[in-house]
Amino acid sequence: MSVLMAKHIVVVVVCLVLWSASSCATRAHLVLHQSETLTVMLRGLPSGYPALAPFRYARVIEPTDIFAILESLTYEGGSLLRLTQGPRYRVFTRHQADVLAPELSKALNLALPHEVAAFSVSDEEQPRPTRGLAFVHRDELHLILEELHPPWDEGEQKSFQQQGSRWSLVPGDGQRHYASHPGGMGAMTNWIITPLR
């Protein structure tokens, strides 16, 4: 076998290895769970969000930790008066937090450094889902709600409809909104950051 032929074979093998490695690292959407009330998948961060990747976390993220964070999340409905606060409600029902926490934990532990966990969760009584994204960056869980549908409760539903789609997540203990500028300027009120302990 000539030296030229051997070099050609080496180049082909290297190209095949690089191609297979890149195809594994760029999975478009990897669905981890799909049912009538819950979908969790891994995907890249959609365009329009700040480029924060790579996302990394050295320890395993436990479902109990995710459940505690989901249970703590509240939002505030818009108020008709600018300086007054609107009513506060839980983002997720207990059932939603119960089913979402283990699947979100699994997704975050399996995610590649450029992937986020996209989710959609609802209750059987209220089929309109709440949709969002989650990822870990610098030992903190980032949770972005893209679409919020509160539980089907008459008083809460009236308030939500009356105010239209104006709402904002309320930071709890140790939580904060994502801010695009230092000092909290340009806060995105649908994006909550929670330290992982």
C-alpha cells in the first residue's frame, strides 16, 4: 500500500470520526418525556435570549431540590394602578410540581453544555399549559417562563383575564430576576435565578 493511499485512508477516518462526534453533540430536540399533560425535552437556547452557554454544574441536581424551587415560585398579576402590587399566585399547582420536578431534574443532569430543558406542563382539568425553559449556569438554576396559564380557579381566572397577559415572577428568598445590565437594570420579570445549594 502506498504512502499516498495510507494518508488518504487516515484523512477519511478522521473525517468520519469528526462528523460522528459533531452529529452527537448537535442533537436538535431530544424528547425525554411526553404525555398529555407534560413534555420535557433538551434543545438549544432559542434565539433572542442572551448567549450564556456553556451551562455546567458539577453535582447531580436532585428532584427534591427542583420540587422545592417549583413550589416556591409565585407571580404577580398586573395591577390597574401602576404603583400598586397586583395579587400573587403560585406558578405551579402541587400536582404540576410533582410531575415536572423529576423529569426536569433528569433533563438538567443529561443536558449538554449548550442545551436547556424545555418544558410544557398542565393539569387534566386545565389543559392550557405553562411553558418554559430551565438551565444551570454558575451553580444557579435559571427558569424562564415563556407562557403562563394559572390554575383554573374562578377568582384567580377573573383576575388574570381582567389584567390581560401582564404578570411577573416574584423573586422569593435568595432568588432574583435576570438583569441584562449590572445593578438590576433591564430586569426580565419572566426569568428567575435561584442558587442551588
